[in-house]
Amino acid sequence: MKIIGISLLMMGCLMGFSLGIDILQGFDVSQALYNALSPFRVMEVAELFVLFFLLFLFLLNLRIFL
């Protein structure tokens, strides 16, 4: 659980930093959110498959050690 918590905390801090920089550059909040999530919108099917497969392996590995 610590690994998941730390990972989510790091992701939240980095996304907040990214959103803050976008807002300081003059983007509105909706455009800043779009910029933060846009890498996932342009991924192809094979890239999404690899992403979800790696997440599945990560969660499976956590389940084994619980």
C-alpha cells in the first residue's frame, strides 16, 4: 500500500506542478487539464496495451507481496 500511496502522491504533485506552470503561462484550467492528459489521447492501441499490461504486472506483483 505504501508503494501505491507514494506513486499516487508523486503523480499528483507532478500533475499539480504541470497544471500550475500551464496556468502561469496563461492557459485556462480546462486547457491546462487537456495538456496534462493529452499524452494518453494520442497513444495507439499497441501502446495502450503495453501500458495496461505493465500496470497489470505491477498490481499482480503487489498482490503477491501483500
